[in-house]
Amino acid sequence: MFGRLLQAWRERREAELLRRHAIPEQLWQLTLLRYPFLADRSADDLAELRRLSSLFLASKEFHGAGGFEVTDEVALAIAAQACLPVLKLGLSWYGGFVGIVVHREEVLAPREVMDEDGVVHRYEEVLAGEAMEGGPLMLAWSEADAPSSEPDAIYNVVIHEFAHVIDMRDGWADGVPPLASLAEREAWLDVIEAEWDEFCQRVEGGEMTLIDPYGVEALEEFFAVAVEAFFVAPLEMKKEQPRLYGLLSGFFRQD
């Protein structure tokens, strides 16, 4: 009895959130026009993406940095792209944070590292986005508003950073999202490490790759740029790296 009452309450609450955060048709169509890889989805997928985007907007807090105004157009563009990876997984994968900070342009972030001799080196890093465990998540709108339209130049900072959020759901950014068992984790590593090694060899050899060469930096970055390619140019990725495509397809439950 209690379970049925709880489910009924959740359904009423969701219906109310969807009503209060309904996405106007004109704004939705504008978003699909701006991001063709979203518009390519089936009618059922688009209906679910729209539903998740409304719930995402209801659960997250957007903040504009340095005077930047987060308009409805900006918020929906980010929400729709962020919800694509969890289309079949659910928004609970993004439950570990609330805040999303949007800058107008890329930002300079101070960094420091200590080398093996104990010497601290300080420098500045240019960031188009950054995901941190527990949030907030940072994005530069100048980069998020510049989707790649060329299959040989895949770049999507929103999907990239939310891929990191998915990766870090188990507390670690290591290129391995939370999986059901140790056996599944080992099977995942068998594929992704082999794919990464081959990818690094291709990049170091000067070969053009569909996946952003930034993926050579670390396995977690390879995972993030691979997720970008999987959602922005799936047909091209399936042709170029079928094993990696199959790995991601199985995890995200999307083909």
C-alpha cells in the first residue's frame, strides 16, 4: 500500500514539475534547429528528451558569471544536450550536484602541481568547461553555442562535461562509469584501454581521427571525447571504432 501511495505521489509531483517547466514549442524547435544531432532522433526519443529537459531545468540552478545572462534559450540548449546521454538511464545520474555556472567566454583557471622533487609549479589553464564532484559544473557559452557540424571535427563541451559527471558518479574520474559488477568493470577496461592505446598511436602518428585528439591526455578524457563523438556523429564513430561504439552503445542503451 505504501509503495503505491509513494508512486502516486511521485507521479503527481512530476506532472506538476512538467506543467510548471513546460518548454514552449517555438523554443524547443529552435533548439533542435541549432543542434541537428538532437533533431535526428526518433519522435519517441525527442518526446522523452523534452520531458527530461523540463525535469532537468526544474532540478538545476543556473548562474551567469561576470554579468552573463542565462536566458531560457541558453538554459534549454544546455539541458537538452546534457539529457541526451541519460536518455535511457534517467536523471538520477545527475543527482549529485545542483549548480551550473555559465560564463560568456572561456576562463583562465589558476593551477598548481608539485613535481617529483617537491617543487610547486603554478600556471593558468584555459577552460571551456569543468565538472567537479558535487558541483558546480562550469561551461563557457561561447563554446557550448558552437556545435560541431562537421563529422571530422567533433566538439561538444556540454556532452563532454556531463560525460565526466557520469564517470565521477562512483567518486572517481577514471574513464570507467559505475558498473554493476567487478567483472563488468574488467570487461570495460579490456575494451576501452585497447581502444585508447590504438587511438594514441594514431594521433601520435599524425593520423586524423574522428574523436578529438585531446583524448590522448588521459583515459578519463578519452572517455569524455568518445562520448561526444558517440552522440554527435554516431554513424561515423561506428565505422571508425566499432568496438568502442559497441561499448558505449551498451552502457547508454542507445544505438
